Amino acid sequence: MNLPASPAVQAPKKPFHKQLFFQILVAVCLGVLIGHFWPGIGSGLRPLGDGFIQLIKMIIAPLIFLVIVTGISAVGDVKAVGRVGVKALVYFTGATLFALVFGLIVGNVVQPGAGLNIDPGTLSQDALDAKTGTAPPKDAGQFLLGIIPTSVVGAFASNSLLQVLCFSVFFGAAIVVVGRERCLPVVNLLETVLELFFKIMGWVMRVAPIGAFGAMAFIIGQYGLGSLGTYAVLIAACYGAAIIFIGLLFLVAWVYPRVPLWQFIRYSREEFLLALGTASTESVLPRIMTKLTNAGCSRATTGLVVPTGYSFNLDGAALYLSISLLFLAQAFGHNLDLGQQLAALGVLMLTSKGMAGVPGSAFLALSATAGALGIFPVAGVALLLGADRVMDSMRVSVNLLGNCVATFVVAKWEGQFDREAMLEAFRGEAGERSTAAGSPEVPAAVGSVPADAGEREVPEPAR
């Protein structure tokens, strides 16, 4: 049995130039400069960004499996896990619906495509096919069936996060039903392997600045800053809507779980900057899950909500889809009436879920919506190719912050949120407490891990 916990101590701060946030910030700025002034060199640096993303993907699937299984076994209640999943889906549906409706309101007010008068005869389907790979859009049935893995090994090999999550829930529930004490050797093994994966994550994060530098240099070198002027109104509408939506997330986070979201962003600034630099939320999935568990959310809740939210709670993408749909309709001279916009809302609600994780997903969702409405040619979606990359920062930031808020809300809703642990994390207090054996113990939050995850992570000890 562990002795009473000693008071938390202040974690020593690194020199400013050794902090990951500063290194990533410098790398992103250098990437912008290289891409702008030497676009040829910038375009050639893509392997640096892609290599870092692949290193992250290498550990995502097993890390999700380990976090969910150990989290569920610690909770010890299968019904509680089911409630978390249902509550998460209810929140995701409401958030996505609101984001789509809000985007339509912004599109109607700003009219980003008005006056463009695009001639449908000048359009080519080739550019759109190259972006989407001509992949057929999934219907709701195909998407739901796709969550169930036909092979456990295949789910891990293909990095299908929803399939890995599905199997993880079954595995963790089986441990609870059989009995944690009886499965203790398996649980201890999984917790030890989880610690190893956290150590690997720490090594991978040391090259994060290089990955952010390569990704940003490629984006600017390949697409340039000139596209900002061509789509100025559309870009302003999307970013303006994103700022207002983020303000609403601040309100939601403070009213219900009482989370000061600005402090959380400051606490997770390295992850947010890395996501912006690489234009990918996948690059920070392991780290943001660690930060959320350390900030008071139970490991089981974080393990279920965050990976699911990566497919079901894309608030930034929803804003972009609804505003872009009206932009295209207006560009071809069509003003959609209320009935048509409600129909588009229903189609986008389905296609935005079914397109998750598919290359060119935004274009596939808009193409499916355009085909269903029949108002403008599907090939017209190719008009967005020039602005799509510029929208990445907006989509990534809103998607990531939206999933973090969702985790806090669901954890509070389920009674698995420790606000005191969150405040300790925001103050920078170390989450380690001494035990009789001298080994570290987890913070007060259920299933938490230390704040400096990636350097010195310790999974939850067996009970």
C-alpha cells in the first residue's frame, strides 16, 4: 500500500531556448521564410514534415489501445464506459450541427462568392479527381461498418483509429468482466508497455521542430502566399467565423466544467503550435491526450473521447464546409433558399462524418453535397483547391480545441473530472508523489500521467 502523498512540488523550468514551444516557433518562422524566398528549396523539404508525421503515426494505434484498455480496467465499470461513449456522441452531434449552422449564417451574411460569376464551361474534373483520388463517398452504413475491424492486426497495420478504438473497448471491457485481479499480470504488462511507448514518444518529440520546419517550408513553397488575395473574402469569412466559434468554446468550457481555456491553451501551447506548424492534429494526438489526463480528465474518458472526436467532432472542418458550400453556390450565381440550405445541412451532417480520415475529405463531402443538391456542377468544387491549404490553420486549431473542450465537458458530465488536478497542472506543479518504495505515483486525477509526458511518463499503478 502506498504511503500518504507528499505535497506536490514545483517542476523546475527549462531555459527558454530549450523549451519545445520556442524551438517549434523558431522552426515555423524559418519554414515560412525559406518557403517564401526560396520556394524550390521549401517544396523539397516535404520529407522532413512527412517523416515526423510517420513517426507519430507509428505509435498512435498501440498508444490508443494501451491508454483505453488500462483506463477502462482502472475504472472497473463497463456501464460507465458505455455512458462516456454515448455522452461523447451526443456532444459531438450537437457541436457539429451548431458549427454547420453557424457557418451557413456567416456565409449568408458575408456572401464570400457573390459577384464571381464563374462559367461552368471553364471547369475541369481532372484537378478534383487528382485531389480526391476519385474515391467514392461512403454512405452512413458503410461508415458504421467500417468502424468494426475485420482483422485486429489489420486495424493496427492500417492505423484505423476508430477500428483500434472499437477493439480496445472490447478488450478493456473483457478485463473488467473477467476481473482485474485475475487479469493483473496482463494489466501490469500493458502498463509497462505503455510506459515504454511514452518514452518513445518523448524521443520522437525531440525532432518535432525539424518536422514543423519541413512541413511549413513545403506548404509556403508549394502554394505561396499569393493565394491569400485570390480568395480574400472566403478566407476572411472562415477565419472570422473560427475566431467567434473559439470564443464560444471559451464560454462553454468556463460555464460547465469551469475550465479557464486560455490557461489550458498556454499549458498546451507546444501541442497547438506543432499542430499548426504541421497542419495536422494527428501529430499531437499522443501529447494532447497526456495533457488532458494530467489536467484532471480520467484516462478512460480521454482515451475514448479524443480519438473518437478526431472522426466525429471536426468543428473547424464543419465551419469550412458550410461556408464553402455557399461560396460555390454564390460563385455560380445561385442564392440557396431556406429549404435548400436545410437540405444541404442534412447532407453535410452525414458526409462530414463519413469522410473522416479519407484523403481530400473536404472535397469529397462537398462533391457529395453538390451532387445531391444538383445546383452547381460537382467539378466546381475544384475552385477551392487554391484556398484549401490556407484554411488548414483554421481547421486544425478549431478541431483540436473543440476536441479538448469536448473531453472536459464529457469528463465533467460523467463525474470523472478533477478540477484541482487541472489547476495544479496549470500552475506547473509536478504530478509525482513519493511512495514507500520511492517510485512515482500518479496525480490525483483518475488515470493521470505526469505533466512532462514524453520525458518522464509513468502510467497508473495497478490497484
